[in-house]
Amino acid sequence: MALSDILAKIFGESEANRKQREEAEDKAKKELAEAKKEASKILAEARDEAARLAEDARKDEQTRRRELKDIEQRLVSREESLDKKLDDLDKRAEKLRAAETDVEKLKDEIREIRGRQQDKLEKIAKLSKKDAADKLMQMTERDIKNDLLGLVSKLQNEAKENAEETANLIIVTAMERMANEVTAERTVTSIKLEDEEMKGRIIGKEGRNIQALQRATGVDIMVDDTPGYIVLSSFDPVRREVARQALEMLMKDGRIHPGRIEEVVDKAQKQVEKDVVRAGEDAAREVGVIGIPKEILHLLGELKYRTSYGQNVLKHSTEMAHMAGMIAEELGADVKTAKYATLVHDLGKALTHKMEGKHHHISGEILRKYGAPEEVALAAEQHHDDMEATSVEALIVRVCDAVSAARPGARNISSENFAERMKELENVANSFNGIEKSYAISAGREVRVFVKPKDVDDLSAIKLARDIATKIESTMQYPGTIKVNVIRETRAIEFAK
């Protein structure tokens, strides 16, 4: 290559580099100018934002200053108001002190006037205050003695009546333990026959079938007294139930002969035994009493087939146990003992046809025999008035027994008669003057009488109670004792202004 070519090539490349450099410098200058312009713009915006923030801060400070000034003014106003109220209270206190002084002066004047009046009364009556009080006490004592004499006479009459009632009870108990042709409704069970031919099959040839039934069940079977029915008679309700189930199974099966009768009666006895055990366990489970010996549970289950005045004894006992639990809890007594004792209090009724004595005494003996707690046995056997209640639980059992037996519908007394008797008791109380309202409560064992305080004073209320009790005794027939409770309300009302 020639020298000229080489030089041309070198100079040509330098020219190209120069142009590139100039272009790069121009581009850098433009970018620098744009950057300066953008920086100036950002700086201006920052200055504007700083000025705006400073203005906002100034406005906020002015607002807070105004609010603080308002609060300060309100505090000053409230302080002035409190000072004014304190001044008013001081003035009122001064007035009250002055009024108290006037009241004390008036009291002194009243005492002086009362003393003069008392002196005048003593001169007129020719009795001193002490002598008048002694005379009043003597009159009151004489009236109380008369009331006590009346009470003693009443108690003596009640003792005579109770003696007669006890004699009647002994006679009735003896009658219950005898099975004869005259039977009470609670000692018989009727079974309906599908046809009269079945009656002959039950009797059997020469009476062999019916004799086998009577021997196996221990129940009197009467087939000729009521058409279409067979009557089972026995004072043992469990035996009657066994005989009933056995006869129903025999009539349903159709095979009636002495061998079959023994087999069916044995089967019925096992079934009734299961029912008895299940009934006792269900009753204990229902009232929440655990740990009862199985012998006691068995006797308890037998009460399922016993009634007293038309009231099922087992249902009566479970009902009582629920009430006893609630009452014992309210009184702070032993809930388990109260429920246990009420559940088994009539246990002796399952054995009155087998053992001598009253049912509650039998209950206590049986409970002790089979290991029940002594407090339970005592409470159960003390639920009647012939024994003194020695514990709160015994009193609870006694109260629950009365409540369960006395409620409407529990025994053979209609609710209409019950309501009529309660209304009659209230009418007797309302027949006296000054009565505002009267209420017969506790199944007719108590009547509460509210009197008008303006018409009846305290001494008249005592006399009114005695007069109402006397009228009830003379006009009504009722068992036991009715408590007359006369209530006089005194109110003192005043207004603070």
C-alpha cells in the first residue's frame, strides 16, 4: 500500500471520530440542559409544597389556639357557676339551721303541751300513767286467759275426736285385712270376657280350673256376679295383677286346664316380678336417688299396684320426692335424705296385709332392716302426727305428704268441690266489716285476711282474727286446723323536696 493511501486512511478515520465526538458532546449538553431544567422544576415544586405545609401548620396552630381559648372561657364560666352554687348552698344551710332551731322549739312546746294534757287527763281519770298501764295489762291478761281456756277446751275436744278417729282407723284396718264378699273398689280387678262360653271354660269341669287358679294365685275369682266380666278380689294387689295377667294369657291361648294354669301363673309371676323391679328402679332413677338396696326397690315397685283414696301410691311418692328436693334445697336441708325418705315413706303400705302395725311404723322397720340410713328411716316413719318430727327432713316429708294428698284431683274429690270449699272459706272471712281482701291458701289450711288500716286498728285486728276463726268453726266442716292470718299494713309516706 502506498504512503498516500495510508495517510488518507488515517486522516479519514480521525475525521469520523471527530464527528462522533462532536455529536456526543452536543447530546451531553442537551441532556445536561434538560436535567438542569427538570431539577429547577422539582426544586420549585418542593418550595411550593414547603410553603403550603407551613401555611397549613400556621392555620392549625391558630385553630388550636382558638379552641384552647374557648375551653379556658368555659372553665372560667363553670368556676363562676360553682362559686355561685356554693354560695347558694351556704345560704340554704343557714336557713336549714335556722329551721332546725325552730323545729326544736316547736318540739319543746309540743312536749310541754303534751305534759299539761297528760296531767289534765290524770286529774280527770283520777289515774296516773303507770296505774292506767297496769289496768290495761290486767284487762289484756284477762282476755288472754279466756282465749287460753277456749284453746284448752278446743284441744280436749280434738283429742276426743282423734280418739274416735283412731278407733275407726283400727276397725277399717281390720276390715281391709279380711277378704269377704263386700269389697272396696281398690281391692278388686275386673276382666272383660269375649263371650259367655269362656266363663264356663274358666270354671272347668266340676270347678277344677277355677279352683286351680285360686290355689295358684291366692285370689278369689267371682264369675257370676257381673255378666260379661270376671272379678278378681284380693287385698294383695300384686296377686291380683298376677291373676289378671294369667287369665288374659289363658283366654288368649284358649288352652285352660290345671297343668296349663300352673305353667301360665308361673310365667305371669315372673313377668310381674320384672315389672315390679323395673318400676322401683325407674322411680329411683326419676327422682335421682342412688344406692337404694334392691330389697327396698322391690317393695317400692310393688307400690305401683297400690292406691290410697284413689291416688296411686308410687306416683304419690315420686311426686313427693320432687317437691321434697326443692323444699330441702330452699331450706338448706339434706336434699338426698329428704328425697330418699319421701320416696320410701309409704313403703309399709306394700306390707300392711302381711305385718301388724301402721304403715309408717312398718316403713321405718323395713328401712332399718335392709340397711337404709337411720336419718332416712326416722324421717319416713315420722311423717304422721302420732310421732314427733325430730329433724327438718322429717318435717319436709310431712309437709310434702299433706301437699300431694290435698292438691285438686289427687284423691277422690272433684276440683269443683275443692274450689267451692276454698271460695266458701274466703266468703266467711269477707263477711266481716273492714276486710279489703282474703285469700284461702295451703289447700284450705290457712286463710290470709287483709284489712283496711283506716277501719281496723291493731287491737281490732286481733279480735277480728278470733271472730273469723269462731265463725269458721261454727259454719264449716273441715279436717285438721285452719290458720286465720289477719294482716294490717301501716304505711308512712313523706316527700323530700
